[in-house]
Amino acid sequence: MAILANAPSVSFRFLKEQLQLTDSDLSKQMSALEAAGHVKATKDGHGRGASTTFSMTRAGRKAYAAHCAALRALMDSVPATDR
């Protein structure tokens, strides 16, 4: 989601390379995010030359922002001497 939050859309290939995931693992993760309404998949072409790109939905941006805020709150609750 951090990658998608910083780009209008991202290709399957780019995500796979950046995250160092297998096709299968990335497909499962993106399918779950799409089912949750956090990501929109766009397919271009058919067969061997087909490509898939992903973009974050408005709901995905809201969920990601809430997740980041929760992580910041956790970090802010740790005394500076413990970091």
C-alpha cells in the first residue's frame, strides 16, 4: 500500500520486483485488497501480452491513512529512551 500511496497506478511487474514476491503470492495479496475495496485492478490486453495495473481507491487511501496513524500513535507511546 505504501507504494500505491505514492503513485497513480503501479504495474503488477513493478510490485512483484519491488516486493520480491512470487506471482502467486502477489496475486493473492492484491486479490484480498481488491475484495476489501482498497485497490482497483485494471487489465490491459489478453494472453501473453496482457498487463495488470493497480491503483489505490478512496477507501484504500482512508484505510491506509488510518493504519499509518495507528502506527504513529504506537511509536509515540514508546518512551524515547526505549527506541
